[in-house]
Amino acid sequence: MKKNIAIIGLTILLFISACQHPHRDTATVKGSFTEAEGFKLILQEMDTREIHAVDSVVLDKGGEFSLTPVVKEPGFWLLKANTGKILVLFLNPGDKVELSGSARDFPDKIMLKGPQETVFLNDFFLGTRMNERKVDSIEMLLLGRQDSADYYQVTQKLDTSFGQIFESQRNIEIEYINSHPGSLTSLVVLNYAFGMNPVLSPEDDFIYYQKLDSELCVKFPENKHVKFHHQRMVEIKRKMSVIK
């Protein structure tokens, strides 16, 4: 009888504990969008080699939604719209992120509230998308002038403009990494490809690859993204030693 009472007591304690910490392995991504009827959002987790769809929601006229993915360690997530546009999120277990704005403006003019690192990463992508739009404008201008007599002169001027945009993006990424060397979000910035080409390369920017490896391996030794970056560093160093 005493044994049964003890088991019942332990069960009650476990139930109470679970109720007190219901979200310790989840995060919450919620929001309210205007002009959102029929707007679909897919939440995806970025693994080290693959992207996995985790949840989705189709918004009604009210435009409100709430997604609660299981988040067991800090990592990167994508909120993908049916337009193909993507909002990159950084989530820790227990994080709460709130989005608002017009679905028509997703993700460029969406207001984001949440943990500081998530806000910092969102600000990075806002600046990056501005540079991407400038590149798109250059490409459209080139297409429109490809049959003109001064096409060669135009390409030279636009190549200079593209170089300036690329250098601006490079400075944005370097500044971010230098400001947040102990943040996992810097890994996304380090590996971001601007157009078809990575902005920071292991050959030309090894110092930043090494900086993140040194900082993050101490701070997050068991994180899968940190382990993946460390293995890349091992391979990069091996190749560099062979070249020397």
C-alpha cells in the first residue's frame, strides 16, 4: 500500500513538473498578417546538410498563426511562404518570436520581435536583400541594353557598380562576425552566398572562419552546426597544408 502511494505521489510530481515547464523543448513562432487570406507558411529546420519541413499553416482573413516546433538545441529555421520568399530565423529552446505586417510585404517589411540574436540576424538579411535588389536592377539593365551600340561601355560601368555592391556586402558580413563572434548566427552570415558566389571564402577570409571555430567550439561544443563547421575547418586546414 505504501509503495502504491509513493508511486502515485511520484506521478503527481512529474505531472506538476511537466505543467510548469511545458515548452522547454519547443519554441513559438506566431504572428498576425494583414492581406493574408490563403497565404501559406511552411516552417523548415535547417540541418547541416538538409532542410526538413516541420509544420505549415494556411492563413485565413484574420491572418493570425502560431507554430510551436520542437527545438532541442539552438539552430536555424526557415519560414517559407507560398510565394517562394523566405524569412530566416534563429531559435533556442523556449524562444518566442512574433511577426506582424502585410503578407504582401513578406519578408522585407515584416516586423519581428524576439530574442536579440534573432533580431540581429533579421537585420542582417534586411540589409542583404537591399543589396540583392540592387544586383537584380543591374542585371535587368544589362538585359535591356544588350543590343545597344554602347553595350561594352555599359557593362564596364555596371561591373564597377556590382563590385561596389559586393564589397558593401562583404563589409556587412565582416562587421557582423566581428561584432558577434560568439553567436551561432555568425555561421549563417559566414556561409551566405550572395548571388552564385560566397562572399567570404576560406582562401581569402580564413581569419573569420578560424575566429568562429575557436569561439563557438568553446561555447557550444555539442551543437551540430558548430561540429559541422569544425569538421569543415579540419578539411580546409588539410587542403591548405597540401598546397603549401
